[in-house]
Amino acid sequence: MATSRPRYLSAMAVLMRLISLVLIVIALMLLGADAVSSLERQGELTVRSLGTIWGILHQYSLDAFKSWIQNHAAFMAQAVYSSLALPGWAATGVLGVILAFVFGRRIGPE
């Protein structure tokens, strides 16, 4: 007698696959934007960090977040600042690929 997974687990896997696809597409867009910016600057390598991208989208919220981290979670401040220095395309792309592998399609009976 085969037991089937609950319906919500299947829906969650589909949602996570969709999120992974969106993250991979964002990473490709950011990588393309960095490539175009590098070409515009006559080959000078341009890589935008997560902090730079967040600042472009909404500088005030980035400043507020950094202030909150510094004042309320100082023990995590250096780790947060380091993660904000990661290239935007690498951070979103790696997370998207990991989610795609974890929640990928299963072959065989479920």
C-alpha cells in the first residue's frame, strides 16, 4: 500500500522551484548588467555587490538596516557586512541553484 505525500508538500515544492527559477533569472540579469557596465567602461571590470544593488533600489532602507544591525545585533554586524559585499549575481545565483537541486523533480514513484 503506497502512501502519498500530503498535497501541501507538493505545492510547497512547486513554489520553491518557482522561487529558485526567479533567483536564477535575477542572477543572470545582474551578471548581464555587470557585463554591459564593464563594456561601457572600456573593459574595466564592474561587479555590483548586494549592498550596492540594495542602495540603488532604496538607500534609506539599507542605511536603516545597517543602523539596526549595529545597534541591536552587533555580534552579527561583521557577517552581515560581509554578505552585503558579495557580488549580487553570485549570491542570488548560488541560492537559486541550491534551491533548484533540493526541490528538483523526483524521478520514480513518489
